[in-house]
Amino acid sequence: MLNEAFQRDARRLKRAVAPELPYIYLSDASNLDGVLARSTHCLGWQTNYNPLLRQFLVDRGEWCGVYPAVIIDVANVRELAADTTITAAVLLLQTFTHELTHALPFAVLPDSRRVPSAETLEQARVDHEKWATAIFNPVPWWQHGLEFTRRALHLHYRATVAGFDVPLDGLCAGPKYALAPPESYRDALGDEPARMAGATFTEILRTPLPIEFRELFRRDCAHYRTLHPPNKEALVA
Ligand SMILES: [Zn+2]
């Protein structure tokens, strides 16, 4: 379960690094037992809208509109932390920051306020179970490519300035995604995070990327493609 101290820290971090995001739901995957399946392969996941999650929150009186949700698998985080030099508390905060990266930029979504049909709920359950039991990544950096890495580096910069201990290693880029180490991407991004520390993520997205950053990503993709057959792969930024 997510202890109170962590939840406080996570919400404080969100306010410091992404003030444009008015609210975020935060839950441990085990709280959703019987509602949304746990995944064996990840520390957490993020969704902007899931009808089953909405129903779950409505039933508990916790629904307050369409906002992103971050689900952390505390058991998986603790298991991984036991094998590394990072404490579970630090790994929890890093996992939260990673998932928060997926939630940005924040866009207001409509809330139909309709009770989802049984078919909609069933389809959501099937889709989630597919995701939870099988990894489908056309390329290792799928959903963690160019713009994800950029956003993560901005969040990391802001979190560090605000005094949070969020290790860069494991947050984004690196061998897990077949990319250069995050430090290389940080260097290639230059002073953009400092210059845009007060910007929204929509404003950041609209700003052209430094050429070095784009080039580094292009080289990483090209290197991966020389090592792996190109069929069925798509470059996903
Ligand atoms: Zn991710």
C-alpha cells in the first residue's frame, strides 16, 4: 500500500514540477485487485481515463473528474529495490515521476457523467488484461522516445531544484529503451530545462528541440536498426 508520507511527497512533487496539472489520482495496484489486473512486468502505469477505474473511484466516493491516474505496483517496486542500492522510498518517487511524465502535457478531457455500459466496462477489462499479461513494444523505446525523454528531463530538473531525490538513472532513456544513457540526453538538451522552468509542457512541446538532442535519438534508433531486422518496427517518438 502507498503510505501517507509517500503520498504527501508525491503530491508535493507534482505541485513543484507540474503545477499545470490540477489533480492526479494515486493508487497502489493491489488496491485495484479484482478491478484491473496487476502487471507482472512493470512498476507502475498511467492512464488519462479508464472506465473501470472511474467506476471504482465513483463507488468509493473518490471521483472528482477526468484527471490522470498513476497506479504504482508497490510490491514490484519493493522487490526491485531489494536488488538495487536504491531504497524503496526513492524508487517509489522515481516511479511516480516516470508515470507523471506520461500524464503531461495535461489536457482537459470531457466527463460524460454517464454510467459506462456493461460492454464498455468489459472491453476495458479485456484491453487492460491484454496489456498486463503481454508486452507489445514494436521498439524498445515505444512510448519512451524523443518527447518522453525530453519531458522526463524537465521533470527531473524541476524535482532536483525543488530538493527531491529522484535518480536520473532508471527514469528515462538508457539500455532498457535501447537509448544512450540519460546523462547524454541531459547534456544534449542543454539549458532548456533551466530556461523553461516556468513553462507549461504544452509550451515546451511547441518549442523546437535542440538539434543535438534530436541527432542523438536518431543515432540511437539507427544503431538499434543495424542490430535488429527492420520489419514490423516503426519509429515512435
Ligand atoms: Zn513508462
